[in-house]
Amino acid sequence: MENKLPQEFNKFYLKDVTFVNLMMRRIYNVLIVANPYDAFMLEDDGRVEEKIYNEYMELGLRYPPTFTQVSTIEEASVILNTTQVDLVICMPGNADNDAFDVARAIKEKFPKIHCVVLTPFSHGITRRMQDEDLSIFDYVFCWLGNTNLILSIIKLIEDKMNIEHDILKGGVQMILLVEDSIRFYSSILPNLYNYILLQSKRFATEALNRHQATLRMRGRPKVVLARNYQEAMGLFNRFKDNCLGVISDARFPMDDRLSQLPTANGRGEAVKDPEAGLKLLRAIRQLDEYVPLIMESSESDNRQRAEAEGFRFVDKNSKKMSVDLRNMLEEHMGFGDFIFRDPATHAEILRVHNLKELQDNIFKVPDDSMLYHISRNHMSRWLSARAIFPVSAFLRTVTWHKLQDVGAHRQIIFDAIVQYRRMKNIGVVAIFDRTKFDRYAHFARIGEGSLGGKGRGLAFLDNIVKVHPEFNKFEGVSVRIPKTLVLCTDLFDQFMEQNNLYQIALSDADNDEILKHFLRAQLPDSLIEDFFTFFEAVKCPIAVRSSSLLEDSHYQPFAGIYSTYMIPYLADRYAMLRMLASAIKGVYASVYYKDSKAYMAATRNVIDQEKMAVILQEVVGRQYGDRFYPNISGVLRSLNYYPIGDETAEEGIASLALGLGKYIVDGGQTLRVSPYHPDQVLQTSEMETALRETQTQFYALDMRNSDEEFKVDDGFNIRTLKVKEAVDDQSLNYIASTYDPYDQIIRDGIYDGGRKVISFCGVLQQGVFPLPELMRMAMTFGSAAMRRPVEIEFACNVNADRTGDFNLLQIRPIVDSKQMIEEDVRAIPDEKCLLRSHNSLGHGVMEDVQDVVYVKFDDQYSAMHNYDVAADIERLNKKFLAQGGNYVLVGPGRWGSSDHYLGIPVKWPHISAVRVIVEVALKNYRVDPSQGTHFFQNLTSFGVGYFTIDMNASDNGGMLRKDLLDAMPAIEETTYVRHVRFDKPLRILMDGKKQEGVACLT
């Protein structure tokens, strides 16, 4: 199909409409001048303000006006001099009808205020009006007591106030009504507005949430009233590209000049031309072959003449004239459903109600019907009437004259709708609607509660992508967040209460017991069909992520405390439903696990105030046999506390890994690179370093249909694989190098034989995929939007043809202490220090820590007992929590690693009372500093100092007075750990910009 499309239609971009900027000028305050009787009738019988308010609410309109009623010009003057009045309505007065006199007096004093005269109609009044100069009033209407007319008057004037801006800036459409009969336009306008406002309420359902729906209603077509030929042609010429249709009388003045025949007041009368309507519609047809043209007339001869020239006709004398007119609007101006018709019989073939149905059915319509509609621009008009302006404006340019190919038109219409729906979805949290959520949908919520911390972060990321279109400037590269469905916090409350779970949840039961009770509980049945719709839309594995109120908050992020499960995509949707339900209940249960409760205690939060939202999100990656993973996962930090070479702290740092990102957050071996210096990778700078310090294993989701019971360990179905197992998957393109053992060299790329080194050479140094640029943009835009340093998780799929997608998964702030360091930390002499690090993380001063807990180590230290070490430290930490104390923690290797050979495998809750962590590199036990993102995040969130010391470095390794610690009496000592206490608090200083840290003796 693409080969058939002319070059101009192969690539197109739709620009979104900001509905919030439409209908900015409004009528807020209305002054009604009426005699006491009419005022009483309006107030008591008509209840005009109540009726108008009710009409606004029924139609979903906001900002109903307020009404003030007075009876005399004097009273009106007092109000007008003291109140901001937008519109004055002068009601019929006494027998001699003084409404015109009142209105004229008001206009003389307040010429800029909109002024409308209402008058009953009788033969005498008609005669009198011929003598009146009506040009100083906005409009004169026939008043028969119908309050709908007042709504129409307000909307007509508001449309006139906003038409210039809204049409030119927003693409809003206009319906041109040409009618000089006051009696008739007073009758037709309420019907017309009522229909248009109901239609706008209908098309607002295209919006993704209630707020968006309210805003979309501002895009309804405007009604413009012209009262002569000259005025009508002027309006059409000005706004012809946005004219939805024209409804014209047959007989009206050609212009507003008066005849030479004087009337009683000597003014003369504008001459009505019986051919004016036909002349107008002919002239408009010459300018626009598609715009619907409707003539309305009380002279039945005009039907034949109008229809002979292809115009529609409505008989003013018909008792069902309003119904006839509505039918014409529906059929020809794009209102109502879009009906595909048989061009020969005009019979209905197919009916679509909304944009998604048009997208789903566009290839099912027979060619002759398709040709009938596209050759008349019906689709563009239907989209215009529904305020889908970007697609409408684009399709209006793709006429049958330019592209005489029905199949090409189908493809263009389909592609335009898809692009529009994607564009509208970005940056908006939609209310989930299973009739609309499909593979082109994006981010939705079920429930009315909070999205939780991660959910808010995702919505925020989505908005960052929306406001920075430069993210998607790279050919063949898509930047987005994965498809997401959030179960809001009110569903958590409902689940807990209906299943009576609080008693077990808040008890001292162990984690397995709590999980068992939660798995037996029931989720609402109403979610079943919603989940099936989500499965159909994503058709890939689903991550079930925690998103609690406290998680990833600005000031106290709870990172990695709660569970995140992944479930495979299964052909059996009921089996997948069972797994999803278990995963959701597992996430809910994790709020009440032992570690969560300990964390709550450490942060002085109350656990029964915690609420959990759950994020269902497509897992980024591809399926390789029975496993699923992405080429690249990464964590970006906009502050780099470990700059090397010419890197700076402000340029940020990324940790990259093959496979699922859980490997990074668990503290696995990753590739560290600054997005601003992609050629400067310390780990691959030397062959020995590259072989020793790059990734050797990775995580993948097990895609086998496992009936295994869900466990407290959320990684129970995550497989740990060797990097060499990815070679057969062909997933290492552009991200691996090959070690040649014969030539003792590492070559970029994949070659037979030799160990594969995860170097990301293709995407970092060879420009295969713009990863460095995308990481720089994500950091820059993310930290600018949050107004603080940020941490961003992402995942990529890079294809063999160098295309790919960059998926943003999470953003959270790095909380940075604002304490000032007055003194030069480097200038403090070693003899005054217990320890010193030239590679420290953290910023600020601590003067309240007396305790040190340290691992008993020497040059022959073995990692064999690291699990026992972790158990001892966890027990000591509980004592500190109970006493409200803090301590400095010192030990060899990497704290918090999931691999106990790399360091002590503690989790954050096991050391949550710590104030400074010290990682010591020994002669036979050297490990890079911790890179586990959750561990790192909690350090920075709580202002914990993080020092690395190399006991064997000849220069700049730092120092530790272990001899002093060993000589002190122990408060408590085990086989592996000692706890000592100084008489006076240590003075701990950390300079985050210079990476200098000391703990001074006082």
C-alpha cells in the first residue's frame, strides 16, 4: 500500500489542539431589565436562573451565568456602575413596549456592554420596529416566555466573542445561519443550540477522563448569525476552511443599505431580495464544492429550485421543521453516527459511533461506498463535528482530486486515526473503558483513589514525553512509557475490608502466613472483563508493580520495599487471569511483610495509613524460546557521585545491563557510563578489567506456564542465565564484544567462539542507536521538570535494522541535603580521623553518632560466611531501632549485593538505623562500589553517608583506624561482627561535590 501513496502523504504529523485555550471569553453576569410583573413571572413562574443552571448542568456545561433583575433605568445604572456586567437583556415593558427606550438609554451610557432586546410579536410591534434603528443593539429577539432562548442568546454572544481566536488557533468549526426574520431566528436558535450542545456532550466521550471531556466540549461548533448577503459572504470568506455548513433563508437583504423610499420616520427600509438565498448558496458552492448547503423557506416554490442546484431544503411551514433540520444536520454536517451508505440505493451499510469504531471498520467498507463518502469529504466533516480537528484538517487536504485511490485513502485515514489516538493518549491518565482500550491505548486507571508514588511518577514521565516532542526526532526510534493500567488505592481499601484482612495483616504473623491469607481472598468480579481487555491490548508479559502512597514520594522514597511480580503472557486467558490475581494480591500482602513494618518504624510512618495502588504494565522485551527479556535495561542518575576522568557530578551516570532491570536494582554487575562521555567506560578500558568486571549473567522472565504457587520472593519465576545463553537468542547485536583468547584481544561485535563481553559498544561508541542522546534528554528534561536531581529507570529493544524503542519505566527524585559544608574536608589531618574516604557519597554534617558496627576482617577475608554476617547485623540493627540509636557500619565488599560473593547480602530494612556505610576493599577482596539502585536510592533518601576505602591503595585510597576499633571494648561481639561505642559522638562531614568524607574523633 505504501508504494501507492504519493510522497506528500507518506509522512505526516498531527498537531494537538489545546481545548483549555478555547472559549476563554464568557458571559458571567447578566442584568435583566423587566417591569415588576415580568420580573415576578421570570423569578416565580419562569425561575430563569434555576432553569439556566439546570440546562448548563444537563448539557455538561460549566460557568453558568448569574442573573440580576431590575425594573427601571435608574436601578440598572446603579448595578452597571458598581458591578461587572457582561450582558444586558431588556424585557418587554408596558403596553407601548418601552424595551427599546430602556435599551437605547443603557447603550448611550454603556456603549461597550452587550445589549439584547426581547419583544413579543404583534402586528403593531412589527410596524413599530420598522421605524426603530436596531443597529445599536447586538440582537433583537422574539420573546414568548421560553427560557431556552436566554441560553441561546448567551451562547450566540459567547460564540461571537470567541470565534476569531477559536477558529484560527484551535480549528473549531462554524455553522453559518443566514436569517433576517427576528421571529424565525428566535425559534430556530434554541433548537439549533440544544442539538449542538447535546452533540458536544456525546463527542466528549472521545475524551480519556472527565476533565478532558469537559474541556473537549469547548470545541463544539460555533453558530454565527448573519442577517444579509454581504454579512454572510464576509463571514464565509473569512472562515471558509472551518465552515461545517450553511443554513440560509431564501429572501433577505443583499446588504444593510436602506432603500430610497422613505418610511414614516424618514429612515427607509432595507430591501429584501427574493433570490438572495440562491445567490448566496451558488457563490459559496463556487468557493467550496463540499460544504453542506441548506435552504429554509416558507415559499414552497423554492424547494424545486434549491434541489435542482444540489442544495438541501427545509420547509418553514412544516410542523416538524425542527426535526427535519436536525435530520439534515445529522446526515450532512457530520453530527450523530457516521453511516456508510450504498451510493445507488442510499441504504445503510455500516454505522460507526466513535473514532475507534471507524478505525476498526475502515477496511470493511465496500469500495463503492468508500468512494461515495471520500469524494464528498464526509469523513473529514464528521471528524470536525466531533472536535477531532487535527485528523479532520489533515484529511481535508487529501481530496479525491489529489489521490484517486480508494485503498490509499483507507490506509491514510487509518494511519491518521492511529497517530491521533496515540498523540491524545500521551500525558493523559484515562479512565479505563474496555470499549476503547486497545493496542493504541496507553495509560488508564481503574478506581477513584490515588495512583500511588510510582503511578504518579509514570504519569509525570508520560507528560514529559508529551511536552518534549524532540524525544521522537530520531528516525525509527520510539520513546514512550509502556502500556499501563493502574488499580487505584480505593480498590486496595475495598479488597482489605471486604475480605476482612486487617487482623492478619497487622498481626505478628510471618510473611508466608500473611501471603497465604491474601491469596485466598477475592478481588472484585467486575475486574475480570477489564483484565481480559488489557491482556488483548498488550499481548505480552505483564509486570505487576507496587505503587504505594509513600513510594517514590518527593521527600521519603520507599524504594524496593514492596513486591513487584512478573507474569508471562499465556494463550489461556483464564490461566493468565489466575496468575494476575495472585500477583496483585501478592503486592497487596507485601505492605504487611516484616521488612515493610520495620521500614515503617524506621521512617516513623504508621502502617495503617499506607495505601497501595497497583500498576499493571507491559514488560519491555522480546520472547526468546521460553524466556523474555529486553536487550538493554538501565538506571540513570542525574547526579554522579563517582565521576572519573573529565566527568562531572552534574553530568549524571547510567548503569546498563542486558536483560531485565531487576538485575540492576538487585545490585548485579553492570556497565557504568556517563551519557555525556559514552567513549569513556572504565570497565572496558583494559582487557583484564573488561573480563573481570562486566556482566556475566542476566535475568529473564520464565515464560513456561507455571502452576507454581506465588511466593513471598517476587523473583520466583525470574531465571538467572549466563550471558553465553543469549548468543543463540541473537539478542546481543550491538551490545556485546567478543574476547579472542588466541590474539588476547576484545573485538567489538559478535564472532564465533570466545567469551562475549557486555560492552554496549554498538549503542555507546558506534552510533547504532541514539542511546547516549536519549539518556541525556531523559536526565535533562526529567530533572528540569522535577526541579531536583532524579533517578530514571528505562529499558530498550534494539532491532537488527538499528531501529528500536526507548521505554521510560520510572522516575523518582534523589533527595539531596542542603546542609552547607563550611570547612575544607581534605584539610582535616588524618590523626584526627577514625576514617577517611576520597570517594564518598552524601552531603552534610552529622554530630550525633557514637556507635560503630564493623565486620571482623583481615587480608585473608573469605566471603564464605557473608550470610552469617548479614544475620548478625540484622539482629544488631533491631536493637538500634528499639533504642532509637544510629551507627556507622564498616565491612568488606559490596553492601546489599544479592550475590554474597560480592559482599554482605543485607537488605535495606536489615541496616535501616545506619547513618554511614563504609565499604572496604581488601588485598584479596576487591569489589566495585555498590550499584544496586534501590540500595543507592535509600542511601540518598535518608541522607546516609556512603564511603569507599581501599586499604591497599598507595594513594587516595582513604584510611581506616581498624587498630583503634580492635582495641576498644565491645558492647557486643559475635564470631563475625563487633559493636563498639565512643565516649563522645563522632563528627562526620561529607562534601558531595568533591566526594570527600571523614569521621573525626572528638
